[in-house]
Amino acid sequence: MDKIYPRCAICDQIPTKGLFDGFRLNGRFICSVCEKRIITAESGDMEYLKNMRNIRFILYPHPRTITAKQPASVKK
Ligand SMILES: [Zn+2]
């Protein structure tokens, strides 16, 4: 049986080491590259804000539960 390779919820890449190359957050997989990027990103940085938005989406996948103002570009 083949190994299961998860797809990163942030960068949409499949990590080379599979499940051991990252961690799970709320059932979604985040690869070690993104994990490192999240940890090292400076608060207020564009990269940081992008990561935060992605993580928020993972934690709260249903847009209706998010009360914060969202841009009109959110897919329906
Ligand atoms: Zn990633």
C-alpha cells in the first residue's frame, strides 16, 4: 500500500516526507516549510498577514462564522 501524502492547506504542495514533514491543524495539514514561515514571520509583515488569513481559514472553514470584515472577493 502506498504512503499517504497530505497536501499542505497553505501552499498547496505535497511535502516530500509525507505526514512527518509538517503538522496537523484542525484536520488540515501544514507542511514544515509553511510552519517555519509562520514561526519566523514578523508580526505586521505581509507574509505574516497572509499566513494568519490562511490559518484562520483552516480553523474556521465556514465563512459565515467569521464576523470580521472580508473583502468582496470571497468565493460563494
Ligand atoms: Zn505548505
